[in-house]
Amino acid sequence: MPKLVLVRHGQSLWNQENRFTGWIDVPLTAQGEQEARNAGERLRGLKLDVAYTSALKRAARTLDIILATIPLDLPIISDKALNERDYGDLSGLNKDEMRAKYGEEQVHVWRRSFDVRPPGGEALKDTAERTLPFFERAIMGDIRQGKNVLVAAHGNSNRSIVMGLENMSPDAIVALELATGVPRIYDLDTSGAVLNVSMD
């Protein structure tokens, strides 16, 4: 029974500063590095065969810390298909300042609707359209071979994967919060059907 472990990266500098981050390559905070170590401790003893991460350093660093904590030396595949949602013109801007400027409701729509894009950016629907084909081709390719897979990525790319795995509606998936540094562990069959899910 293959396992899939999804981990959102640890707290980043711009998470801490309440900024829209998207594809901007910001580092982890000290708290974020500790969250990654905590994730590694939770996964200690779990057999893993391969790891995936995005092309952004906050996810790659989270993965490195997890693997060093366990410790494990795994093949690592990095791909921008797993990058965070691109927030476009909002990238780098403070969320509270944007609420003051555009109103709570508009910022909520930009952040949490399934198919409304922020100016110059991606909706969650767009993120899913690049994440899910890569997931199906590459990650599920490993699952079908019976491998246990660790994915260290982002709130929205992981949300896209969860939506596909758990057959969640657009309304349900935008309401799902994935905490930083908390593993979500799936037991799958080799067709990719979910047998069990736990937040460890």
C-alpha cells in the first residue's frame, strides 16, 4: 500500500510579514525551519522512496531539513509545476494594506475563489491545471510502482493535489487550510484511490 505525504513548506519570511508571496523566492524564517524539523520528526521511521519539491527555495529548504532530520537520502525531483499560485500584481504586497485599499470582500475573492484571478496572476483553477497533470504523470507514476512519495510544496499546489485525490468541490477546496510544516499522509492503492488520510 503506497503512501503519499504532502507537506506545505515551513513559515516563510513573507508568511510572517503577511505578504502575498506566490512565485517570489523568499526564505524560511527560524520558525519555518523548526516547523520543517518537526515534520521530519513526525515522519521518522516512515519508509520513503522518492521526494518532490517545487522550484522555490522555501519548499526545497523545507524538504532538505525534513530529510536531514529523519535522516534519509532520497532522489529529489524539483519542478515548477509544483510552485505556489502566482499572485501576479499582488506579490510582495501586505494583505491587510490590500484589504484597506480594495475592501475585505475583494481581497477574499482574490485569495480564496477557485476561478477568479488576482490582477496579473493565477486563480487556484490555473494552479490546478499545471499541478495536476504533473502529479498524474510523475508522482502517480511512482505511486503505481508501489513507491512511497514525499512532496514538499505550497498551500495552493498541495491544495490542488488534495482536491484531485479527495474529489473535493471547488467550494470545499478553497475553504481547506493547510498549515505550514504539517504532514498530510495518504494511504493509496496503486490506482491512486485514497484508502486513508491522516494529518500527522
